[in-house]
Amino acid sequence: MAGSSVVRDINTDMIQGSPRFIVGPDGRKSGVVLEVTQYRRLLRRIEDLEDALALDSAAQSSKRLVSYESVRERLKRSGKL
């Protein structure tokens, strides 16, 4: 499954160094402090995963997928590109 490998990559690659946690009065972890670069990298990975899931969903619900080249050629012929 492609989705699970992306999640595994996020888990193993995103946190470099020791993570810093925010601990509540009860001693339980309630948050995580990330470097800005780690945060941005994590967001990019999450967005990539969302894109992959959307593509999978579209492919499953579509009766027929049309290639980029085909769409581009049609738009050129119709004068829209």
C-alpha cells in the first residue's frame, strides 16, 4: 500500500534529534515543539499524502482517466491553449 509507506516515511524521517514535548500539570505529553524546517517538511509530506489519496479516490470513482497529453492536445485543437 502506497499510503502506509508514506506514513512510515513521515514517522522515521521527520523528527531529527530529540523531540521536545510540552508536558501538562498531570505529567502527560500534550504537545510537541518542532523546528520550523521540520514543520514545513512535515506539511509538505502531509500535502503529498493528501494528493496521493485524492488521486486514488478519483481513480477508483472514475470510469475513465484521461492522460495529461490527451487533455492538452484537445485544448490546443479547441483553441483554449
